[in-house]
Amino acid sequence: MQLKDRVAVVTGAGQGIGAAVAKAYAKEGAKVAVIDLDQATADRVAGQIVEAGGQAIGVACDVSNREQVEAMAAKVNAEWGRIDILVNNAGITRTAMLNKMTPDQWNQVLGVHLTGAFNCLQAVVGGMIERQYGRIIYVTSTAGVLGTIGQINYSAAKAGVLGMTKSTAKELARYNITANAIAPGAATPMTETIRTDERFKEKYLDRIPLGRWAEPEEITPVFVFFASDASGYVTGQILAADGGLTIH
Ligand SMILES: NC(=O)c1ccc[n+]([C@@H]2O[C@H](COP(=O)([O-])OP(=O)(O)OC[C@H]3O[C@@H](n4cnc5c(N)ncnc54)[C@H](O)[C@@H]3O)[C@@H](O)[C@H]2O)c1
């Protein structure tokens, strides 16, 4: 077991990639806090983990809300005494062409991906510094590297996450805390339009050297690696599990 007795907080774990990561961490022996907007959604995934023999709790929390994030971290610390691993996975899209994008659509996306990740980082980092151990994992996207039509907000947020990853890595290395980012390929409902809409599907698939979409479970091993002791000498890196889409 690569994460035995580690405590992990996975945001946006009520479905999709986050849920798959939470389950993979539990299988590797971690105690997992499943964070999502709605308590019932978080509890559902936590319940599935417990049913499978793992340890998990569900915590309702909007990561863009600082008070809720602080309360969430306090709850996890009260339950398990520490937080060793943070996965900043919660995400949304608000798609619109840039001349039609509303300030709300811009702010909401930056609020979850950037402010949300920053809130969670600050809520857990004090304990990690004290214990001289931590694994911070950000979730970026090929959109942050290549840009995407209709997603200037999302592309900006995901490019911002890359900057956060590198700053976090440089600043926290002295405390034995690593920070890395994963750029998943298209999987889960978030990317349903590009995977199913005839206008985009073939064009997008043609650009993926492996020639197929990802399953969330194909991306989780990278999350396990960055959370584990095996990645102790790896920090500030971006790993794209994207079927080769971003090969330059
Ligand atoms: N799906 C993909 O193909 C893909 C590709 C590249 C990057 N990503 C990134 O991976 C991450 C997960 O994506 P996914 O496809 O699993 O998404 P998803 O939409 O399936 O799940 C995201 C989860 O985050 C939760 N969430 C949204 N806002 C939140 C908030 N403010 N606070 C707490 N939870 C919140 C949602 O309720 C949902 O359960 C996101 O950061 C996304 O940008 C996804």
C-alpha cells in the first residue's frame, strides 16, 4: 500500500476524476476526505469507499468560500489529526465565446480553480510545514497549455494553476513538501461536448496520438504517484495523462 495511514483531502470528489482519485487513494490505504459542494454527494462517494473496506468521510464545502474551506480543514484535522495530501481537483466550466462571456462566467471559473485552490492550500499548509511533510497536487488541463476556443476563463485558470504549482513547489521544498500538477486528457461529463458533439469529436480525436478518450481510472495512477513517497524527489512538474495530445 503506497499511502498507508496518510490523510488525503480530495476536492470535487463527488464525481468524475475526483471520485476516482478518492477511491484509488483509499485502496492504497489513505484516509480520504471526500469534498464536494453537496453533503449527500460527498457522503455517497465516502460511503462507497467505506463499503469497499476503506476509510473516508464526506465534507460539504465550496472551495471558493474561504470560511467553508477553513471549517472543512478543521473537520478533517479533528477526525484524523492531520492532512498529508491535498488534491486541488474541484473544477467547473462556464463556456462562452470571449466577446459574449459575462463577468460572472469569468469570475466563477477563476473563483473555483484559482481562489479555491489557494484557499485549500492555505488551509492545509501550516500543518504540513509543522510536520515537514506534504504532497500538494493541482489539476490543470491541456486547455491551460494549448488554449481552448470558448474557454478563455478556463484556459486562463488552468494556466494560472501551472504558475501556482511552480511557486508552491519552490516555496515549500525546504519543508519537504512537494507540489505537482496533472493535466488529464478528456474523460468524464465535463468534456462530454467535445467527446460526443459531431462538430468537435473527430477533429479532437485526430489530435490524440493514442486515438481514444481517457477513462478516469487511467489517470488515477499518476495521482497516486504524486501523493506517494515514491515521488519524493519530484516537484514542480506537470504530467499530462492525455494520450499524447500535448506532444510538441
Ligand atoms: N474531464 C476532463 O476531461 C478534464 C480534462 C482536463 C482537466 N480536468 C480537470 O479535472 C478536474 C475534475 O474534472 P472532472 O471532469 O472530474 O469534473 P466533474 O464536473 O465531473 O466533477 C467536478 C466536481 O467538482 C465539484 N465542484 C465544482 N465546484 C466546486 C466547488 N466550488 N467546491 C467544491 N466542489 C466543487 C462538482 O460538484 C463536481 O462533483 C477539474 O479541475 C477539471 O478542470 C478535467
